[in-house]
Amino acid sequence: MKIAGVGVTGTTLKVQAVDDLKAQHRLPLLLHLAKLPRSTFYDHRNRLTQPDRHAQIKEAIRLVFAQARGAYGHRRVLAEDPENPSVGRV
């Protein structure tokens, strides 16, 4: 489940909830209820602490898309910023 425009997945929401509740409840119980593997929980929790390495590119894409009033697809967005070839891969 993705929330439009936010980029937060259902797994991320589950990880945040489990991380918040683990002080009051046992971690294995929370992981079972959330249907999260332990490795997934720790992997996502570590990712949440890291800065988004594509944040600048994503903001440029949002800006181009907003200036086009949502009419541009990925090819036209890339054409707007040919100096940044990673735009097509984000």
C-alpha cells in the first residue's frame, strides 16, 4: 500500500508502529501480529535512519511534474533534465 505522493509503504508504517510499541510489548509478539519477518523489521528500521540519497532528484522530478500540471510522463520529465541521467532510474 502506497500513500499517493508520500512514498511511505505499508511495511514502513508497520515498522514504525512496531518500533514505537516495542518498549511496552515483546518484539516477537509485535512482529507476529504485524506479519513482519524479523530481518525485514531491522532492515527497514535501519533504512529509516539513513537520509534519502535520491531526495534532490525526486524534488526536481516533482517540480517538473507540477510545472506541467501533472501532464508529463517519465520520458518528458527526463527530457526536461537531460543533464541528470539518473532521473530515469529513480
